[in-house]
Amino acid sequence: MNNRINNTDDLLPPQNVAAEELLLGSILLEPDNFAQVSSNLPIEAFYITAHQKIYKIILNLYLEDKSPDLITVAAVLHDLNLLEEIGGLNKLKKMVEQTISTYNIEQYAALIKEKYLRRCLIDSGREITSLAFDFNSRIENLFFKAEQSLFKVIQKKVSNDLLPVSDILLDTFLDLENRLNNNKLNGLSSGFEDLDSMTQGFQKSDLIIIAGRPSMGKTAFALNIGFNVCNKEKIVVAIFSLEMSKQQILYRILSYKTLISLTKLRSGRLSSDEWKIINHALKELHSLELYIDDTSYCSINEIRSKIKRLLSKKNSLGLIIIDYLQLMESRNKFNNRVQELSQITRSLKNLAKEFNIPILVLSQLSRAVESRLNKRPLLSDLRESGCIEKNTILINHKLDESLVVESVYTNKIINYQTYVLNNNKKNITTYSINNIKFTGYKYTYQILCEGGLYIRLTSNHKILTNNGWKRTDNITPKDKIYYICHSNSYYRNSLIKLISVISIIYYSKEKVYDLEITEYKNFIANYFIVHNSIEQDADLVLMLYRQDYYNHNGIDDNTCEIIITKQRNGPIGTVKLKFDATTTQFSTFTLPYTKNKVN
């Protein structure tokens, strides 16, 4: 039987006036009851406007640590000339008188919230209907807006209250006991024991980046992990391949599974025994919950929609793999690709948190790695770090010895003492530069301030403003920047003041450098306070390096180093795996080797 109403134009919106009156009466009668409903019941949840005004007064009194009783609420309404508007003192008295018991206040709140959510659902439906008539927008964007509209309604249903530690301790204890008895990893196993021992598996809501230069085996490594997770954990794995087709992905997995070379599989010249192996492998692969999407230049919104559709069919999802980051697109427009990639990684991290699953994304490293003698990748190769221009002055404790950054780098000045800002933002002190790196030629921007003072930085370098740390590309003429008013006699007595920004302009492509000062995370440059570390969205960064790609020495042939350059909750270090390029298979060494671990 279909109970759906087709014409709703003449119907009153969902409401429960009686529940609203009983809830307000319960609070006016016993003000302490308000704490039970305040966190989960917004003002707009009340349908009657007069009830919204009463509830708002109650909320304000509660926030001011005053009792929202009948007399106090009536007095405030009177002072605001709202008492008669809501029905007078008799209206408030009636609410109290009809409240027989305050015991059911949470039940009243639930009834009010349920009707409120129905009204929100109606508003969302109308919004989605109007979107369908927007013929100037792409259908993909309309789907995203419709999804967001409905998601906002769903979010209003969720209550995220603060929980006391006592409520969490039991779950924590049971989790620890379960791990002790089962001797299981905390997260998903990669299938490589040495790597798992350092990472404790891939954790829920983590963003994991696998990075490397071309031909290092990034895709093969990710597919090995995806297959291992899907096969051993028996859970759903989704692969978004923005570069390879579905068939290419399957060929790689089949080669890895059967140990038949990829070249031989593609040629089709197989023996009868090899056909038997393939048939057996195909049967095993058929039973796996492995899903592949090969849409090129996919956006975050499209990936989110596809994940939701998959979840609607499978109810759970264990791991997402995206190949690769630089091929992804953002729905927003940016001035440069660095900003766009930064926004994409933040969105991927939010996606991992939203679905509470690990997301493994591949990233291509720039050619800067090739210019070094030691070609092992570093975390800074991934960062697209904010950098300072070559002629930036690094303020030394002896002002007559202050040098430009390029000079410190070129002359290999060790432990160069420069000025930094202490945490209280009032005290200037000195500290040694731990490391300084030339990061190439990059586009720089000049921030010009009053008095002709300026500094030149890359778009994503942060500088201290009256609104906290801000990236160069987020600075506007409305901002004020902290500046050091120095004294030639004694720098520690220098004053820190705010000066106005006049303009921000593109300067030129210049040599730039990245500084590292571990203790304070900032330094004084051109008398401005600039940040020296770039925030990363990744929880775990794995970088691949194969010595035999550059030099066949017979010792490191078929060896791939998995370099953990960042781990938010664990050690960094290196794990060595055997790599068979013919079958794209990674495996653990049977012979012992030294595992480099840094706590």
C-alpha cells in the first residue's frame, strides 16, 4: 500500500505544538532540566515563533549562568518588549501549570527534533527541485549540491556531546584485551610483516601517501597492498585509477597473483599449465570484493558519490586506493596547481574521516630528486614547501653580520644563529638553523607593507599576522603583519608591532630555499616573522626507492626501499622488500637484513 502524498502544497508543515509547550513548561518549572536538552535542540527546532523567542531567552540566561525560571524569563521578555508578543505572562504560567511532570523532558525534545528534521527534509526537497531547473550548471555539480543539501539534514540528526573518560575506559580496556588475546594489528595489514611492525597496520580515517619518481613501482606496490587487504581481511577495497584502465589494473593483479610475467600475459603465448594457473587465479579473483573505477580526472565529489553508492550496496568498505594525486581535479578554481593539490589533500583527509576508513593515495615526485647525488626521496620532495627568496635577510644576533639566505647556503655556514620568536610572541631569542635546502626555482610573491618594507615568499609560505599564521596567497591589504622594530645596540629589546599591508604582487621566478628550525618553527626574515614548517594532511608517508633503477650494482638489484618519512603515531625508518619487475610482485626477504628504524 502506497501512503505517499503527492500534493503537499496545502498541508501544514510537521509540528508538535503540545510537546513544545510541555518542554518549555518543564524548563520554567525546573530550570536545571535545560541541561538535558540544550546540546541537541537548536532554537529553530521550535515551530511556533513565540516558542523560539522564549527558548532563546532561556538559552541566553543559561549561557550567562543565570537560572531560566518563570520569573526571570518573564522579566527579560518584558525588558525586551517581547512579553506581550509571545502571549503575555499568562502564556508562560499556562505552560508551567499544564506540566504535570518534568520527567519526560527528553522525550518532548525528541518529538520536537523529529518534526524539525521533517521540515528540514521538506526544505531540502524544495532546494533540490529548484536545482533541477538550473540549466546553466553541469549535472555533476547539481548532484553534488543536492547531496550536500541532504547531508546537512542528516548531520542535524547527529548529536556529538562531550563524553567523560569513564564512559570510554571500558571500551578502551576491552579493545586492549582483545588485541592481547588475538595478537592482531591495530589496523589493516599491508601483507608485509616488516612494514606492519612499524606502522601497526593502516588505521581508520588515516590518509596514507605512497610517493616516488616514475618507474619506482608505486602503482604495483599499492595494488599489492589492495589485493592483500581484500584477500586476507576479506573486506571491500575500492580502487580509483585515474591513469590506467580497468583491464591494465587486472593484468597487473593477475601477473602478481600467478607469477606469470606481465609481458607474457599480454602476448597471450601461454602454455597449457599456465592456462590452468590462470583459470584457478580467475576463480579466486572472482570471489574477491575488489572494485575498480577508471574514470580519468576524477574529482573528490565524484569519488565521494561513488563511495556512497558502493556503501549503499555493501554496507562496509575497508580501503580506498587512488592512483594518483596529480591527476585529480578540484571543483574550485585556483591561481596555481600547488594550491589546488593542497586543497585536494585536505579534502582526501576529510573523506577518510567522513567514512572512517584509510585512504591510500599515490603521488608523483618532481624531477628535483634527480638533481641530487643521493636520489633517495625526502619528505621535503613531497611538500611543495613554502620557501623564501634568495635575497631574504636572515637576521643574526650581530646585526652587522646578518646574511642573505643564499649566502648562508652557498658558504655552508653551519649552526648559523638567527633570531626567532618565542612562544609568548613577546620575546625574541636566538637559535641555530638545523637545515637549509635549495628547493629550485619557484614563483615568488612580494608582500609590500607601509614604509616600503617587503618580503618575497612562495605562495604557500606562512607569515605571522594579526589573524594568526596565514599563507602568502591568503594575505590581503586588510591584514596587518608582525614586524620587528630593531635596535642597533641590543636586539632582544626590540619591539614587535603590526604594520599594514599595502599590496601583494607576483614578483618573479627565483631561486628559493627551505629552512628548518626545529625548536621554534619560525625565524625572523627581513624583520618579519615567518613560519618554517608546512602543515601536512597525510598521517603516513611511504616513499619508494630502487637503487637498481639508477645503478645495477648486483647487491641491491630487485630491492625496493619503503622509506617511512612521516608517521603521525609511530616511528620513521626504512623497510626493504623484494621487487620482481616482471610480475610487479613485492615480497618479504627470506634472508635477514637490517631494518632501519628511527624512533
